Amino acid sequence: MSKILVTGGCGYIGSHTIVDLVEHGYDVVSVDNLSRGFGEMNERVSALLGKKILNYTADLSIMSEARTVFEAHPDIEGIIHFAAYKSVPESVEKPLMYYQNNIGSLLNILQLATEFGVKNIVFSSSCSVYGNADELPVTESAPLKEAESPYAHTKQIGEGICEAFAKAHPDYRVVLLRYFNPVGAHPSAQIGEMNKRPENLVPIVTQTAIGIRESMTVFGNDYDTRDGSCVRDYIHVSDIAHAHTLAVQHALQQTLPSNCEVYNLGTGEGVTVLELIKAFEEVSGVKLNYEIGPRRAGDVIKVYANNNKARTELGWVPKHDIVTMMQTAWAWEQALAAIEANK
């Protein structure tokens, strides 16, 4: 049973990945300073798995705090690095905070990986590294265009750091996973996205449907797309989570084609914002109160994945369609409402 360190383990994707790792036989240690993650999520993951998942509330951008985790667990064999700020609008407003946190934590993790001999590393990247891609569906070999936000730029820089690190350490294995748009929740409705002020589309949709928000805004309907709204590749969070398990497995078994590989994680299907809203309305039976607003700074017009590389080399196959994504997101929102009602 290999021990895997999951940074950002109390966040949305991190929590689902911990569940998937444990269900596939791995031992997991979490670190999350709870600046964006939730202690309650750790409790929920532990309850769902029937075993306590240890979380360290260390700030990974501070080396002394990050080191304590590695010193306590010298038997860590792999690292999945999620811990980062991820809000596009906030990154536009506070770029220095994003560079300091996202790049600083990665540098510390890689330094500690060399000191403690942890040779298997998975880096949480994003399709935002592509910018406004010239060709769709986008492949891993597509040139990285100018980043549309400081957040996206931190992911481009992070990938560059990981690639340079892998060249300098040929006995290490580094996997870069470029997520498209993670949505939905665990089928149990025990864990999901907990942000009370989300900026991602789907939790805004579900909060509007349940009445937390009076209305929601679709940012732009004059883009060059089939209905004027932005196109994204929505992928179920459980499918994203399982890709990390497969990436760690291949790294540990040394079955990756090279010591630094990059993979797109998307369904390969582009869905517009308005199409997603319609899908949700059909699943939930709730008519959403939304309005069309101006375009939002930092938004890419359209992007969706070619996922052939992940399918072929990792054996990864996304299992959930847009209907399941909306069903699980709605079930999770209703579960959150029940929790609030019982407090």
C-alpha cells in the first residue's frame, strides 16, 4: 500500500481524489491550510471511507511548514499537488498573491520531493494554459497561447517548472494533468463543492435553483459560438479524480512513456453555457432565473479536449455524461440544504 501525499486535500477535486485513491488501495495523507479548503470536507471524506484521513493544516508556500509533513511521513512515495488558488477574477485583481502562493508552494513541494526522495509527482494543471486555442479539439501538443489571466499564467509557469525539474532529475516521474471544467459531485452526495461563494458555473446554477441566489448571470451571448455563450468541456469530478489514481499508478510502476508526460482530462465534447443551463433544467425540473450580462475579463471563448492520449497511455475513460453531472450536482446541493436546515 503506497502512501500518497495529496496537497489541497480538503478542496473539491482533492477530496474526490482521496476517495478514489483509498478505494484503489492507496494510503493517503492530506495537507490543506483551509484557506480555500474545508475542514468539514475532511470529516466527510473520512466518514464516506470509514477511516480517518489525516490532514495537516500547513501552508505549503512556507517551507518550514511544508517540511513538517514530509518529516512526519518519510515513507511518502507519491505526491498529487492540487494546493493552489484558482479564481480567475480574483487572480486578475490580486496577481501577486496568486504568483506567490501557486508558484511558491510548487517550488517547495519539488524541493522537498528531492530531499525526501519522493520520485512520483502529479501536478494539477488546467486547460487555461492553452488560452484561446487555434484548433479544436485541443491536443497536448498545441502551442500555449498568451494566458488570459494570472491564474492561467501560474499554471503555465508551474508546468514549465515541472518540465525543467524532470529534465534535471531523470529518475523522477512527473505527470501534468490539464483539467477542463470539473463539475458534479460524488454519487453518494456526501462530498461535493462546498464554496458558499462559488465562481464556477455549476454551483452557481444549483444555488440559483435552490434559492440561495435570486438569479444568475450568463457572461456574454455574443461570442462566436453556436448560441453566443462560451463553450467548455465539462467533466465529472469523479472521472477527474480517477485519472489521478491512474497517473500515480503508472508513475509508481514506471510505465509512463517518459519521465514527464502531460494529459488532457476532458470528455472531448464542447457544451455552451446555455446548453448546460438547459440540461440542468431538464434534470431538475427547475426553471432557472438568469440574465445575460457583459463578457467577463479572463474568459476564453471556447475550449474542449482531445483526450486520446489519456485514454491510450493511462487507460482513462470518462464515464459520466452531462446528465449525470447535473444530477449529482443537484443532489449535492439538496444535501447541503438539508444539512443547513438541521443545524
